[in-house]
Amino acid sequence: MFSSLRLLVMCAVLAAFLHHTQAWWLDTWWYGYRKAALPGNRCEIIEDRRSCDSCGYPIDVTIMVKNELTDSPFKLEETIQQEPQQTLIRFLEKAVEQGNSFHNFTATYYQNLGYSIESINGLSGNSSTYWKISSLPSKADLLCGVTTYVPEHGEILLFDLTPINVTYHS
Ligand SMILES: *[C@@H]1O[C@H](CO)[C@@H](O)[C@H](O)[C@H]1NC(C)=O
Ligand SMILES: *[C@@H]1O[C@H](CO)[C@@H](O)[C@H](O)[C@H]1NC(C)=O
Ligand SMILES: *[C@@H]1O[C@H](CO)[C@@H](O)[C@H](O)[C@H]1NC(C)=O
């Protein structure tokens, strides 16, 4: 009885040991040594990101940002040149990467909608303002968000901090 219990404990200890170590010794013994990057190291350099499947021909797109609502209003314009046609959020990323006046943005990802832009250059909308996106020169508001909208060559996308038009019924 005692010896079979001891055997059981030894087996459990051995199993625990193998479980803990198998990650390296099993790989080395079974697959041979491979100088593969760890999963967490499979990073591409931002400038060298491979092009996406759904990209089109290179186009020029201008991102304009306008804020006239706060005490420190600003306006900026960033043109991204000869970038494969793809969704708007990729052009926003490029605008930041150009390192000029568009420094950063934040967004929240929603199911079926994609990213919603929350702040640009540190300025967020609040309960009564939001970053409205429209297309110039037509001034048409976008009917979808930055994850699904695909700009055309020469298009200007205006991000304008805009009051939410709330009508109160008294
Ligand atoms: C929202 O931001 C605008 C512009 O800065 C400001 O005038 C307004 O008072 C803010 N509203 C709230 C509810 O914080
Ligand atoms: C975002 O950009 C604004 C404007 O340049 C800057 O003041 C702010 O510190 C930046 N935010 C972060 C998190 O870098
Ligand atoms: C806000 O809404 C009211 C009522 O729907 C409308 O009459 C007004 O033109 C709107 N204002 C703006 C700036 O859109």
C-alpha cells in the first residue's frame, strides 16, 4: 500500500517536472534546435510592414484636423502620398508616422463597426462634442467609420470637432 502510494507520488512529481520542462526539451529533442523567433518576437518594423491583400493602387490622401471649440483652437493638414489605397485608419497611422503635425490619436474598437476615433493630438470629444469626419470638397459626412471607409485619390478627409446637436424637449 505504502509503496504504491510512493510510486504514485513519484509519478506525479515526474509528470509535473516533464510538464514544466517539456517546452524546451521536447522541442529540442523532437523538432531539433530551430532558431525561430519566439511568438512574441514576430514583429515587423513599422516602415517595412508588408502590404495588405485588399490594397489598391498608390493614392494621395490629405487628413485635415480642425478644432474651433476649445480655448486653444488648431488646424492641421497632413498629406500622405503614394500610399496603397486602403481603409482610412491606415492613412491616419501614416499621418502620425510622418512625424509632422499629426502626433497621435486614440480609438475604441466596436463589434461590426470597427474603430471610433476618440482623441486627436490629445483632444477628445466629450458628452457634447465629437470628431465628425467629412469628405472635401463635397463636405459629405462619412456614412461609415475609419475602419471601413476607403478614400479615393486626391480626397481630403476632415476631422472636425463638432457639437452634438441635441434637441431638448421640455
Ligand atoms: C465639451 O467640450 C467643449 C469644448 O472644449 C466645451 O465647451 C464644453 O463645455 C464641454 N462640455 C462638457 C459637458 O464637458
Ligand atoms: C498627443 O499629442 C499632443 C499634441 O501634440 C501632445 O500634447 C500629447 O502629449 C500627445 N499624447 C501622447 C500620449 O503622447
Ligand atoms: C440642430 O437641430 C435643430 C432641430 O433639429 C435644427 O433646427 C438645427 O438646424 C440644428 N443645428 C445644426 C447646427 O445642425
